[in-house]
Amino acid sequence: MRLDFHEKLERYAALVVNVGVHVQRGQTLVITAPISAAPFVRLVVKHAYEAGAHDVYIEWSDDEIMRLKYELAPDSVFHEYPAFRAAGWENFAEKNAAFLTITAPNPDLLHGIDPQRIMNLNAAKGKALAKFRSYGMSNKVSWSIVTVPSTAWAAKVFPDVAEEHLIDKMWEAIFNVTRINSEDPVEAWKTHLELLRSKTNQLNRKQYRALRYRGPGTDLRIELSPKHIWVSDADNINEKGVSFLANIPSEEVWTAPLKQGVNGTVRITKPLSYEGYLIDDFSLTFENGKIINIQATQGLEVLSKLISIDEGAAYLGEIALVPHHSPISESGLVFYNSLFDENASNHLAIGNAYPFCLEGGDEMTEAEKAANGVNTSLIHVDFMIGSATMNIDGELENGDLEPVFRNGNWA
């Protein structure tokens, strides 16, 4: 069956609403989106109301206005975040709203902007929204992140494609890696999520005390808490018992490392696009969990400021396993977007850890999390380290090693 573009777009919107945020009858859906995504947002709104949504609230943004703010606004504004907005997000969460973020990336949007301005605003937002973000980090509410094309993003991914074909080319890439081109996307996702669940079950039975990574420029040992739990998007259940898919696409299984238990050096394998800045060809060296050395050929200043935004930003909050033989990796594309690139590659994240990756973590106080080696931070930033040459070993309680990944894929 050959579908036209509009049929595929309808499928994508339906997947986002019915599987991604999994809107329930009588529930409010909160959407954050750029104005360039308005045609797709309208489709999502239609499907949300058809699914029984009580209301759909839209928070719009605009790249050009954001750029103007960073260029022209006074320094003081980057230390502020409106209290009424933070209270509004918390109110939505407390009333069991579902949250959908739609992005249309521009990897170079803030190139040339003073990185300190970006960090100041992110710190102010992080502090103001800490309570709201805790709802998502602990899966108390349903949430999902999806992406639509922008011309700037498509030109980065497809530098040799004529401008008039860029958006169509980008849409087709998105449809491929999100399984929209499958005969039945919902069934394809169910099958895929069962595969992810089987991997987390295997890893949870093993209960490795550490993982050892080896690859070009990488020699790293990451300790795991005795209480660690491997999870995937197949395991996302909100406090009302409703499943949701936090990332579309999603190919990873992940857990939280022991905060002080990371030692060695790791080198990235794909560029990191952070807040409109590209950071590339960098390596991080860890000692007792903390980053003690950074090397980068592009974006060193941004990366340095990022890991100093607070104490936890210099520690890992997530380790994720993704086989090299995954749809995004096999596309051969570098997406310059973490949502896609992290699902093509083993990756790590500096900053905040997901408390549900620890037995009983959702119920722990901040002091108890710290005592159990769970990192906390205002940020959570993924970076890609996987390749076809990466090997990972699991360290058993007796110190023996057994293969987990060989040549970039499950052993």
C-alpha cells in the first residue's frame, strides 16, 4: 500500500496523540511548539479532540524572536523566568495534563551568541521549573517529544539537496525512522517496544555492578548501584497507570550510573547540538564520577560553561545502550539533533538522573537520592558515544567480565 504525504502526516499525528502522549478522555493536552510547525500542530489538535481531550493548550515559540532576544535584550533578563509561567506548568501537571513538545530544530540558531547568556537563561529556567520537571522525570505525568522539519535543519542534514526538496526529504527521513512507513505503525511500535522490554529484562536479571566501554578514544568504567533498574520507553507508565512513549523515535534502554563511580575517558562519535550551538569532536575524562578534563575542537567554551552550570552538571545522570543496527543508524544520516542521534548510538547524559532508574527512587527524598548515588542537576544533556567499533563488557559481582556489546551491537 502506497501512502501519499498527507496520509503519512495523519498517521504521524495519530501516533503522537494515541501512543506518544496517549491522550485520555477528559484530559488536557499541553503542546509546546514553534509557529513554523502550526500545520502539524493543527492535525495533532484534531486527533487530540477526537481522542476525547477536554482542552488543548498551545505554547508557541519563534526562532527569529528567540535570536533577537539573545542579540538585543539586556543581560538582566537572562537571569529571570516568569513565576506565573512556572506556576502555570505546575498547575497543569497537578491536574494530570499530558505534555507534548514539538520541535523544528535549527542546529546553528544561536551560533555567535555569548554562551554565558544561554547558560544564565537555562539556569534561571531550570530553577524556576524544577518542581514541574520533577513530574516528568519521575513519570507522574505523560509526556512526549517529537520533531518536524525546518529548512535550516534539513539543509544541515542534506547539504547536497536543492532547497525546494529539503522539507520533503526531511519528512521522509522522519517517517522512516518513526515507523510511519510500516504497514501498521502502531503494531510496528508494539513489536519494537516488546523487543526493548526483553533487553531491559535481560539486563535487570544480570545486575552488573559496572559496565566497561572500549572504543576509539574511549576507555571508561561506569559503576552501577546495587539498586539500579534498566528501563525503556516500553516501561513508561504515569501515576494513573497510563502508558506513554516519551521519545519518538526511541531505540534505547537506559539506567542511572552511580554518581561517584565513573572513571576514565570517553570520546563522542556524533556532534552535539545544544541550544543552537554545535559542539563537536570532544572527549571527557572522569575521576570518581566528576569531569576533570575536557577536550573539544568545536564548542569548547559552550561545553565548559555547560558542565559548570551547577555541581551536578559535571557528573553523569544516564547511561543508554542503543545497537548500531538501528533504523536511525542504518539511515547513514547525522541528524544534528539529540532526539534522533541519541537513538542511533550508545550515549551518556550529563546532569539529572531519572529517579525511577533506582529501586524505590521515585519515593526517595533528595537526601536519600544523594546517599544512593543519584545525580541531581538543572540540566540533562545527552551526547553520543557509540560506533561500529565499540565494545562493552558487563562486570559481574565476582569481577568477571562478559560481553554486552561487540562491534557496536548486542553481543
